[in-house]
Amino acid sequence: MKIAIPALPCGNFSSVLKIIERVGGSAEIVDDPSHLASFGKMIIAGVGAFDHGMSCIRNRGWLDALDDFALRKHRPVLGICLGMQLICNRSEEGSIPGLGWVDANVVRFRLEPGSKMKVPHMGWNTVKIAKENTLIPLNSVEEQRFYFVHSYHAVCTDPQDVLATAFHGHEITAALSKGNVMGVQFHPEKSHRFGMALMQRFVELKC
């Protein structure tokens, strides 16, 4: 089933489209919110600031269409990087409310004084799988590694919404989910075979 990628100005579309095609999926950049209903799945791909992302969603007429797709039609949604943060309640990076599909708040990294860790968290990192899920195998014999670039991270109110964690000065949420809504803080489209495997599972996910 074809995957919609809303044409938000904060998106990083070309690399996401390429990886979907490489794993045998089909995706289309959608520039009209009214066309979203004809798709079976959706990826919200984003980079940049939280308020800019939410302003684009609200000012360009996407809010109702996104809510209908995720909350009323219950179709699979994957948020990537900023896209994952936008599905949360709010962010310390801005003042505009998020989509609120997952009960989580986005906060800035707070590292211990003297920590050798840097912000943004940039580069490859391993993730620890917290529970059985459709994106990353729980009992993989191979260490799962993904590419991160971010200065803010999500904190889930309900620990059961956390799919995977990573460590950068302290434990952070690397992936989360609430029913049909999923999000990853890392960039699967930049994570080589690990990202390809994740995207293939999303492509093959039954609606």
C-alpha cells in the first residue's frame, strides 16, 4: 500500500523516498492535505525547529487531515527525527503545541557538568530494544545501530510507549509508539542496512 509523505518545508524527502524504493515500497510526496485519505500509511519526515514544523502543519491546512489519518482512521504513521517530536505534546524548543498523538514532551539534553558528551547528539549509536514491536526486532543477535542528529529528545509519560532507548550522557528515548503511531529519533534513511531493515518492516506492515 502506498505511503504518503506530507510535503512540509521541514522535510528531508529525497533520501526517505529512495530507501522506501530500495526495500520494495512505494511512496509519494503529497502537497495537498485533501489527498492524504487515499493512502494507506504515512511518514512524517522532518529536520529543523519544532515551532517551524508545527507552524507549517497548522498554517498550510494539514492539522485536520493528519489527525483524521492517525486518530480516526488509525492508519500506520512513522515520524522520523523532528517528525517523531511533532507527534508529541510539546517541546522546550518552542511554544506551539505538538500533534499530541503520543503522551510525551520533548526536552533539551541536560548533560552533567564536565561531561565529554556533546550536543547535538550526532553520529552512530546503539539502541536497546525495550519491548516487542514491529520496527526493530527484540531478540536480534546483532547489535542495532542507527544514525542520530538532534539536540532535543522525547520523554514519554507512559514507559510502555517507549520502543527503544539509546545512551548519550543519560538514557533517552530512541523510538516510541502508541497504537498505530510510531516514531524514531534517529534517521533510518542514513543508517545503512539497519535503517533499510526498519523501513522494510514499515513497508510490509499490514494496515
